[in-house]
Amino acid sequence: MIFEGKVALVTGGAGDLGNEMALHLAQEGADVAIWDVKSPAEAKAQVQRVKAAGRRVIYQRVDIANRKQVDAALAKLVTTLGGLDIVCANAGIVEARPFLEIPQDNWQRHMDINLTGSFNVGQATARQMVKAGTQGRIIFTSSWVSQIPWPENTAYDTSKAGVNMLMKQMARELAVYGIRVNAIAPGIVKAGLAGRQLIEEPQYAKRVSRVIPLGEPGTPVEIAQAVVYLAGPATAYMTGSLVVLDGGCSLFQFDQ
Ligand SMILES: NC(=O)c1ccc[n+]([C@@H]2O[C@H](COP(=O)([O-])OP(=O)(O)OC[C@H]3O[C@@H](n4cnc5c(N)ncnc54)[C@H](O)[C@@H]3O)[C@@H](O)[C@H]2O)c1
């Protein structure tokens, strides 16, 4: 129970990776706020799953791209749960397109949600931590493709590269307050965004079958365990780091 008495926020917590993070944090004793753009009805099963760990769990419908919604939800979270110690800025989208065919609104959506949404959550929660004197942890969900270009993924890859620099910049400026900021870079996980692409995009599935040196896609549990590590006492001296969990994908030279 390393998070007994702590409060955690997970954005995209009604999705596959975020829900696993929320569950693992609750199982380690944290009270949890789940933020997602889904309606309460759509998120019900995922919220129930985290509640089963026996901690206080609240669900808030929030579009992280909307700063007013983020600020209002955060104020309510702090009043309801009594503070904020751990933030998983995890919500994200992917809509793959070949570079020459990317419509401007597709590019803009990736920037608005993946990058500006991460900024909104990161800045709002960091301000709260500084105001409360909380030496908290902020963990972004980046991606292995933030560092390696993946076919037909320009908008997503670029937004996640931006998340990496946002994380480092925040780590640099917030260290003086004792706030640690890190990111995880999952590889291809057989769930969530990539899980759907594996089913819906045959070309994607064909590529994936060739690019994972460890042979298998990752699991949400493996990603959630890394989040527990980054939020916990074992990483008190770590800030500004990108932790890559990609089965070796980043090491691999692949053809297309
Ligand atoms: N699945 C993978 O293989 C993989 C690999 C690398 C990185 N990631 C990253 O992991 C994170 C979680 O993705 P996932 O795979 O669990 O997908 P997912 O679709 O299951 O979860 C994403 C969640 O974010 C929510 N969301 C989307 N837009 C939002 C918004 N504007 N405001 C609030 N919530 C919003 C969605 O409703 C969804 O519940 C993302 O940042 C993604 O880029 C996933």
C-alpha cells in the first residue's frame, strides 16, 4: 500500500491503459479521480472496476482540450478528495493517415488533445501542487513513436514528441518545488488505440508482426506497473526521464 492517503488523477481513465493505471494506483491505496471525455454511462464499467479496489473513486467527464473544463474539474476534485498527489496525464487519440493525405483538422485534433490537452492537465495540476505545497508526481503517457517515425503517423508522433519536451521542461522548472515529472513511452500494446488499429487496419497489423524484437505486443498491466514505479518512493530521485516499454521496438530496423 505505497499510496495510502494519496490522491491520484488519471486522464483517459475510461480507456484501456488509463483504466489499468487507475486500478493499480487504487490497489496500492490511492483514492482516484478518473477523467475522460466519455459519458458517465459509457465509463460505468471502467469506474466500477476501479471502485472494486475499495478506495474512493470519482468520475468526471472532462475534455482535456478545454481549459475551462480542466480547471473546473480540478477544483471539484481537490474539494471532494482533499488534495492531489499523483497525476497520470494519459488521455490521447490516434487517427493514422499517410503524410500527404493528412487533413488539417486531423493534425489539429492531435495537437489539441495529445499536446495542448497534456499542457492543460500538466499546468493546472502543477499549479495546484505548488499552491498546496505538495511534492507530487506527474506522469505523461508518451509513446515509443515519439522518437521513431512510424508510417502514416505524423500528427500523432509529432504530438507525442511535443509531450516529451513538455515533460522535460516541466521537470526542469518544477524541481525547485519537489514535483517530479516523468513520462512512459509504451510500445505497441494489444489494447486501446493500437488494439483497435490491429483489428481495423490490416496494413498496421502486418507491420506490427515484424517490428517487436521481444515478439509480442505489450499489455496494459505492464504499462500500469511502470506508472506505479514512477509514482512511488523508488523513483524519488528521478525527474525528466522517458521510460520506454516497447519490447525493443525502438532498437529495430524495419522495412515497410
Ligand atoms: N495502446 C497503445 O499501444 C499505446 C501505445 C503508446 C502510447 N499509447 C498512449 O496511451 C494513452 C492511452 O491510450 P489507450 O491505448 O489506452 O487508448 P484508449 O482509446 O483505450 O484510451 C484513451 C482514452 O482517452 C479518452 N480521451 C480521448 N480524448 C479525450 C479528451 N479530449 N479528453 C479526455 N479524454 C479523452 C478516450 O475517451 C479514451 O477513453 C494515449 O495517450 C496513447 O497515445 C497507447
